[in-house]
Amino acid sequence: MTVYQEVQVERRRQNAQWGGASHDDQHFISNWRTYIRDFLEGHRGPDYRSRMIAIAALAIAAVESWDRKQASTDPQKENS
């Protein structure tokens, strides 16, 4: 399995655990930064790689949430 596939699997796991887009969209930018920072701090050693996969999936969730929020407030969307 490639690293990209691993991130996709982790993203699906996170969605199943936390409820997906409806849950993600309740968070603000500061929340996403905190989640990622908390995963980074103090986690070295054998679980480093799995933590990085989880962080990559969190970053994707943050970007997807951002994109959905931007699309829902985009005035151009109303004129399309």
C-alpha cells in the first residue's frame, strides 16, 4: 500500500470515528491547528510514522472543511 492509500484509509477511519463532514465543519481553523500540534508534540519513536499518517489525514479534513465553508459563502455560487 502506498503512503497516499494509507492516508485515505486513515481518513475513512477518522470519518467513521468522528462523523465526517458534519462534524468536521463545526471546527474552526484554530481547532485544526491545535489537533495537528497535539499529534506532533512529544510523539517520536516507533509510532512516528503512524502519527504522520494521522496528521496528513487531519490536514485533508481541514482543507475539505475549509473548501465546503468557502463554497457555501461564495457569492459567485449564487449567480451560477
